[in-house]
Amino acid sequence: MDNKKELKIDDNQDKSTERLIFQAAKDVFHRKGLAGARMQEIADEAGINKAMLHYYFRTKEKLFEAIFNEECSGFFAKLAELINVDLPLLDKIEFFVENYIDLLMKNSYIPVFIISEMHHNPERIKDLFIDRIVSVKHKFLGDITTAVSLGLIRPIDPRQLIVNIMALCIFPIAARPMLTFMMEMDDNEYTEFIELRKKEVSKFIINSIKIN
């Protein structure tokens, strides 16, 4: 007999409970990482018992995989849109930095997921990048090469510039606990810091490559 019939779980309840589990698991994975998270803690966070959690997801790894596939697919699709925007290079950098930091703030657990998965399942990351990022990456590389050839920016390896932009955006989000402790910031102060960061990163990058 079907488990859902035995447990009398209808489709609406099924979807609602699954979303509840997803949100609880994201919160726990964000705090503890995959290795540190426990199924009981996720169940407690979701307000359900552990047996119900195992009914939906047999293992912590299966739950992580389901969240990773759903959340990161949407994240990479949005990232591709930001990279593909049709603007002059310096304007594109400003646009990308502001919107990428916003995207990271709304999905602050994603960098942790990605770093964890890069170590444990690099092929999954590779597949996500191939599907959504690689094709538009070449356009960004081309924009940088063109700007160099036109004398708009100083000669620079396009790969280095892209990594500089990404790293300067990601680090304050991924390292939030360390930053707030070191800088003695509360949540409001951290939010203000990130808002200022959008302008500071753009200015720093543009000033480092622009020919006056």
C-alpha cells in the first residue's frame, strides 16, 4: 500500500510539509554545514518528528542533495542573467556587483553549499556551470578583452578580473559570523556595511583597471 495513503497525507499537506522541511534544513545546513547537521535537529527546526522527516527524506545526504539541486539551479540561472546583461563593461561591473551581492544576501547559504559540494561532488557543480554559466562567461571575457583593446582599461587577464569581482562580493557574505565578531557589528550594522560594500567593491575594481 502507498505510504501516503497509510499516513493519510494528501497532496497539499505533502507539499506544505516538504517546503517546511526544506526551509528548516536550509537554516540548519547554513548554521552547521552538511557534516555538522543532524536529522533530529532538522526535524526539531521544522516542528515535526524524526519519523516524519525520514518519510520524506531517508538520509541527510538525500535532503541536502534535493535542496542543493533546487536552490543552486535557480541561483546559477539568476547569476547567468546578471553576467549576460547588455551594458558597457564599467557599467556592467557596477550592475553586477550590486545585484550579485543582493542575490548572495537573499541566498547566503548558497556559498556554503557550493564549497561543500565542490569537495564532495565536483561533477554536480560542473554540470550546473556548464548548463547556465559557461556560455555567458565567454561574453564577459570578450567584453573585458574588447575594453583592453580599446584602451578603456589597463591590460589585465580577464580571468583574474572575474575572480577578483566574485571574491570581493562573496567573502563578506560567506564569512559573516567572523566579520560580525571581528568588527563588533550587530545585524543592523552588518546590513548597513553590506549596502556600503556594493559601492566600495565597484569603486575598488573600476579604479584598479580604468585608464584615466
